[in-house]
Amino acid sequence: MAGGAVSSSKTISNDSNSTGNYGKALAVLTLLFFLWGFLTCMNDILIPYLKAVFQLNFFQAMLVQFAFFLAYFIGSLIYFLISASSGDPISKIGYKNGIIAGLLVSGISCALFYPAAEFKVYGFFLGALFFLGIGFTLLQIAANPYVSILGSEETASSRLNLSQGFNAFGTTIAPLIGGYLVFQYFSVDGEVTADSVKIPYLIFSSIFFLTAVVIKMTTLPNFTSDEAIEKGAGALKYPHLVLGMLAIFCYVGGEVTIGSTLINFFELEDIMGLEPNKADVFLSFYWGGAMIGRFLGAISLSKSAMDAKKLGLMVAVAIVAFGVIYTGAYIKYSQSGETLSFAEVSPFLLMIALNLLAFLGGRSIPSRTLAIFAFINICLLIVTLSTGGETAFWAVIGIGLFNSIMWSNIFTLAIEGLGKYKSQGSSLLVMAILGGALIPPIQGAFADSLGLQASFFIPVICYVYLTYYGLVGYKAGRDKSIN
């Protein structure tokens, strides 16, 4: 069945050379990862924007993430129920058609921002974000397992980290481009209004529709399985997948709630006292850290052993990626009439050095690397909670570097060995993105009652569980010899 859930008996059906198309297919998928990374991070721009326009408190503003990530849960739940009752939908329509459907829904959803801004109704914005989340759900369910099967299972984490690296590139430049469009270019006399998002989201809508046309015209490998389409909730019989669902819940919840509060956190006088059009520059370092870490993860978790050549490549990639982030931030910052000196951002280089050491400690083992990164994030959050000024400022930004490999490592660890239930397991993992809907409002409520800085104890809980999953949870119900 074309595009089916893939087991060890997968074969490839295509009009042209199958293996030769792996690179092209991976490149096309990488574009998708970039697009949904960019638009997902735009939520971090929308939160302070809508908070100001509609005079919301933190809890109300966090409903942006609630609406967006709730869609992941509902969309994935519907997918799972259909899969359990009548067979995996991806097995019937194929990965390519699933991706196109996701792009079309995403394009329509972005277009809905125009009437939402025209009528100036907060609920309309939330509805548009919900349907955008549905579109991204379809993309996630189809694209993530597709990347994992474009090669051997042993290097799946490496490939997914590479694609996630471009996803993070989208989240890195979104604060710079999106922040400029919303807070400056489309503002009225320097004031942000409801109209500030009309043209930007129409542009995003056009890009999604154009990408759908490009993918429709592109020949991609089709994977088939010689096994029948399975009904029922078979994927849930794997304990490491169930615990992986909770790990995805905690990871997405922790990452999203931190990113959602950073602009307002940077505005605090006890931290940096930045204006929104400057704070969004440093938000790009948070998401840029995820980009750097994912590219490093693609190298570290590849099949070759860690040696001087591999380490040298990681250092070179880190330097180049830092240069890209700093250049973009410098250009954006200069638009306010000020300059961003290298000395001001040099603490980020120390965070990158720590990230490289953590990769060495992980020894190219996905589970071990996950546990080390989660533990470091706990330490960085404790620093964020207990200090102020630049120390807390760079500690919370550094978390992005160590969030980097979590999605791909959790995902590949959780679906490993699922065989014909891979797509169903993927839908369950995407369903667990619900953490991005629930954790931010919880932190928002504590921010309203205890203060924003004190509310960062919430993501600490998330990373404690992730440390457990990287050490023990991923092995549940599996052969104890698995690393």
C-alpha cells in the first residue's frame, strides 16, 4: 500500500531510481520543516502583539499557544481513531498527498488572519491559529516518519536532526523577520495595531499554496509494505512509545512555554528592561540555539564514530551558524539606531561550548544525549529562577541549545521497533504535542499570581521527566541491551 506504515519489509515504488531520490525527497521535506518552524515561532511574536492590542493578562495571552497546540491533539486524536477503526489513512492516501493536504489547510488558515484583523476579534485570531495547528498536524504525521524511513533505522535520529535543524532555522529568523514586519514595518506611527498582521499572514498563505504546487509536481519515493493495513490501537502495546508520548508532552510544553514568555521576560527591569523591538532580537538566539544544536546533532548522531574530524566539523558548523544568527541580529538591532556589539553576545559562545561538551558526553547515543541535555536545562532553569540581570538572561537563552535534539531523539526512540504501527505511533506522538497547549497557560497563571520569573519552575518539572526518559523510560518493554 503506497505510503503505508513502514515495517522492516518496506519496499520502494517509484517511476525513477528510488535510492537516487532520497536526497531530493529529504530536501523537499526540509523545506516543510523550515516553513512550519517559522510559522510556529511567529506565535511568540503574536503573544506580546495580541497582549498589547487586546490588553490581555498572561493567562489570556497564552491562549494563543493553547488554541494552536490543542489543534495538534485534536487532529492527531481524530487521525488515531480513524487509524484504529478503519486503518492508517497515510497507508491509503500516501505521504505525498498527506503533506499536500497539510499545506493547503495551513495556507487557508493563514489567510484567515486577514478577516480576524479586519474585525478585531481575539477569538477569530484563536480560531485561525487552531486551524493552522490542524494543518501542521497533518504535516507532522506525514513528514516525521517519512524522514525516519529515508534510510536505515540506525541513522534515523541523524536525519531527523538535520531536518529539525532547518525547522530551527525557521524559528531563528522568524523573530527577526516577523518582529520587524509586525512591530515596525506594518505598525502605524510606531504603534502596533490589529492591522499589523494582515499582509504578513497573506504572504505566508501564498507561500504554503506555492509549496503545495511544487510538491505536487515533484516525484518522491513511495514506500510500501507487504503486510496488511492493521486496525486497532496496536501501537499502544509498546510501553516505550507510551512513555515517549509523555516525553513529547513535556518537551514541547517546556520549550513552547519558555519561548512564549521570553520577550516579556526580557522586558523585566530586573533582567534587561528591553523594548519589544529589541527583545525579539534575543528571542532569535534562543531559537537559533535549537538550530545550532540540531545541526550538531545531525553530525554527532550519524553512523561514524566520534573522532577529531567529526568534532572539528561540529565546531565549524557551530561557528558558521553563530555567525548567521549574529549577523541577522546585528542587522535587526541596527534598525533601532543602535549597534549590537560582539562582546554583548559573547556569553552565547560559552553556551555553545557547553553544548559541544554535552555532545561529547552523549557519545553519539540518542538516549544518553537526551538525558544529559535535559539535566543541563534543569540547571539553567535553576539559574534563571535564582539570579537576575545578564546571568538569568543568558541562562534562559541557552536552554534553546539543549532543547535542540529532544524532539528527534524522543521521536526515534519512541517509534523504534514499531514496524507496521509506525504511522499510528507517529500520530500518537504528535497528539502529545498537547503539552504545548496546556503548559503555557499553566505557567501564565503562575506568572499572573507569583510573577513571571518565579513561574519558570513549571518547565523544570518537564525536564525532570525528560531526564528520566533518557535514562530509563525509553527501554520500557524492550530488550535491555538496547542503548
